[in-house]
Amino acid sequence: MKFSESWLRQSVNPTISTEDLVAQITMAGLEVDAVEPAAPAISGVVVGEIISVEQHPDADKLRVCQVAGGEEGETTQVVCGAPNARPGIKVPFATVGAKLPGDFKIKKAKLRGVESFGMLCAQTELELGDDDDGLWELPTDASVGTDLIEYLDLDDNLIDVDLTPNRGDCLSIRGLAREVGVLNKAAVTEQSCAPVAATISDAVKVTLDAPNACARYVGRVIRGLDLSQPTPQWMQEKLRRSGVRSLGPAVDVTNYVLLELGQPMHAFDLAKIDGEITVRMARDEKLKLLDDSEVVVDSETLVIADNSKALAMAGIMGGDESAVGDNTADILFESAWFNPLAIAGKARNYGKHTDSSHRFERGVDSELQVAAIERATALMLDICGGQAGPVVIEESAEHLPQPATITLRDQRLTQQLGVSIETAEVDDMLNRLGLTFVERNDTGSTWVAPSWRFDLNYRAGLG
């Protein structure tokens, strides 16, 4: 998992350097594969605002722009060929003398007889994104003249962690923050997932036909969304630094919640759902997926279906027919707990390994689904407006994981570690790890493992 150090430090911020943090994570068993800057070497690029645009006198595809953001109180003439160059937008402005990736230096130039003093940039020219369709349009509240590195908070590092299969709980900022908090005895600030009140009564009924494979399914209808609204710059940047491309608010919000909390989610176009949702085993039926491939899902594969068709391969990938598109106004959010045994190997069988399947195969916190859908709802309404329906929860309690009770014997602990640790310190460690104290006797203590630590059980403990 690749993550931004600054994003992690928003949750837990021990007073140690990047190098010490990386060494600490590695020694904890979460091996760091690489550390790299969040941005390539860039200098002299500021937030610019196009004040006016005129057609180039001798080139149909070029425009002469007057740009604010260079010299204070003055505008700068820049010749630009981007199709979206227009007055009023704010864009990255590489001034004369600026250095771009590849040690490319911006110089005064003359384009078809017209002088140009700088360059207006696309994301790809700065190596800060994949969009090369035109100028990178920054938020309207960006302060003109601000250094782009400062504005985007690019003084950051990207840390790539290679997790062992038993530590799926660390495939999120929340999980990593818990781990770093324990290692440093530091306070951890968890993201609020406060309930969002329903303002409409619309809901979709859910039926679990395979509760041994899907023991909890949470859904929520949101209507009246304006998906033409851009994903906030701060969210786009956090996604980019995690190696995820921005694809619009509905997809970006689900990807953001996956990275922040560790819960994979999906958004369906509500208008494309026929009736109710049923979580069932497939019936050797065809399904066109979001990557435009078509598969035949067999009877060993769990699917999300409506009254007439399969909508998605559960925990792996959504279907194209129910995908959110440009004309979508109403969506159904999905947040579910799938048994790792039901997902393991399926993505590989179909050649469809995804971020969702990677997490579900290793195990997702079985108590996270409602919190994730509340968090996604709040983000979605904030970005795109709309109205949320009630949270619909369908579950089979007997098929959900039961918390593991672990007996910790003091003598066994000392024998395994080779040193004696004070009882109070041991208790503090276990509390920080999220374990709940049950009782203590003459030989040791009993604890209950948290829902997100599915790797902790009696055999894993020092019983």
C-alpha cells in the first residue's frame, strides 16, 4: 500500500523523522519497499489566473493570454495552445526561470512572432496527474501568486508498504495510524464517521441468499446529486499520492473511504437497478465489468444482483450496466462484509485483482460497514449536494466473525520474549492495540481481540 506521510500524520504525529518512522514501521513487520518525494523537482511554478485571452494573429490553435500571478500587481503575456484557456480560471503558471520535471527550464520565447513569458501547465507537464486534455484548472479559491508546492502541500513523502497477508488491518490510513500510535505511545485521532440524518425515505430492500459468504450488506440511497461538481483538490491529491486516479466524485469518494478506513465500497446508478438487491451465488451468467471485459460468472462466485441480472462480482468489481455515468443523479451506496474464504482466489480465477479484492481476501473489519457508509454519505453530500435515505442493514449475526478471547500467561510471555515486562506496560500495549480487558488471575490475564485484528486468536496469542 502506498500512502502519504502527511496524511498519516494527520491521524498520528509522533516527534520522529521520516527515516525513523520508516525504520519503525519496517521493524514492526510492515516492510517498507520504497520512500519517494510526493512531487518531482519543481521550482518557479505559481498559481496563476488568466485575466484575458485573445486569438493569436498568425496561428489558429494558439491564444495570447494575460496572466496574473507573476510580478506583483502586473500581468504577464503567455502564448498558450490549450483548448480550455479562458478568462477567470486559475492554473499552474511556470514563470520565466522556472524548472519543470526533467530539468526543463522555462525561458522567454517567441511563438509565431508573439512573445511569451512563461508557460501555463497541464497535470502531465508537472508529473502531478494523468490529465493532459488541457490546462490544469485549480480551485477558484486558490490564492493567486502562491507557490504551487506550498499550495498543494507537496513537501511530503510517499511511503510504499509491503504487508504480509495476515495484516490486512493495515491496508488503510486508520490501520497504519493505530500501529504507529502503539509503537510511539502516541495519541491517534480517528476520522469522525458521525451518522448523517436521512432526509428522504427512499430505500432499496436487500436479501442475503448466501449469508455464509456475505453476512452483512449495508445500502443507502442518495438522490439529487450533481456529479458535474469536481472532486475537491485535497481529495484528488490524497488519491494521487496513493497511486489512485481521480475519476469523478462518486468513484473518488468510495476510493477515498477505502484508503482512509479500509472498507471497500461501490456506487450503483439507482436508475439502472431493477427492483431489489439480492446477494447470491452466480448462475453461470454473463456480466460485463467496469473494465469493459465480459465474463461468465460461475456458481462458485458471489454476485450482487437485482431482480433480473447480476450487477457486480461481490468484493471484486462492479458491472458496466449499473455503473455511475455522466447523467447519473441518484445512486445506491454499497458497504458489505464478505467472508475472505468466499473472495479468496476468485479475483485470480477471473484475472481481476483489484484494491477491493486485495482487502476482502485478507479480511475487512466486520464492524466497519455502517461507519464507512456514513463517512461516504457525508463526503458525497458535501461535494455534490443531494438527499440521503435511511441506512439499510441486512445481516446474519450467526455468520459474522465472533470476537476472539485470548488468555495471556505472564510466565509464557517472559519465556517467549526473554525479558520481563511490567504488567502495567503490557496492559497499556494491549489497550493501544484495541484489545478489551476481561479479567486477571494469578497466572495471567484474559482479553478480547478487536474486530479489525482478525489475525489475533488463541493460537496467535501467548496462551
